[in-house]
Amino acid sequence: MEHGTSNGYLLGCRDARSCPGGDTGETCPEARAAYRRECARAAGIAPRAETVSAAAAAERVREWRRQGLSIREISALTGCGRTTIGDLGSDDPLRRRRVTPRTMRLILSAEPT
């Protein structure tokens, strides 16, 4: 089997820790991911948006909720969707752990009137 290739992944080398890697040191799972990204870009699919930790935004939304603002009001104030605001305001840590930098800027720069 030729390691460090997408074909190596398809032939069963799926654990990056046990793959010896190819000439460049790239493992079979890394090679497969790179191949799939190349195919997606060739098909016109945009790359996944960069995300950052949502901790600061979530704390801000929870603070506004404690002050009595509704999800709808916070959504209008920030320009973010109600689902995003609802997820950030939730106490469930698995709801939304990451947001885009744009969403973070919108939430952190908003001031209630």
C-alpha cells in the first residue's frame, strides 16, 4: 500500500496515528481530506467559514437575557439570526461552541438602547 495518498485511505489506512505517511510526511487521512477539498473547490463549493470560540458572545447574550431582553430583541439589536442567539443563550454547552468572526463582531459591538 502506498501511504500518504488518498488511495491509501480508500484501501484501509484510516488511522493517522498508525500511518507512516508518504514522502512528504502527510498521512493517508490528511491526503484524503486534501483531495476532497480540491474536488470541492473544483466543483465551485466555497471553503468552510473560519470560526472562533463563542464563549465571549455566549456570555454577552446570557447577560442580556438576565437583563430581560428577549431572543427576538437581541437578534434585532445584533443583526444575528434568532436561532444563533437562542443557541448562544442556552445553558447547554453543546448547542453552539463556535461562531464566525462576523457574528462575534456583531454581538460584541452591539449596545442595547
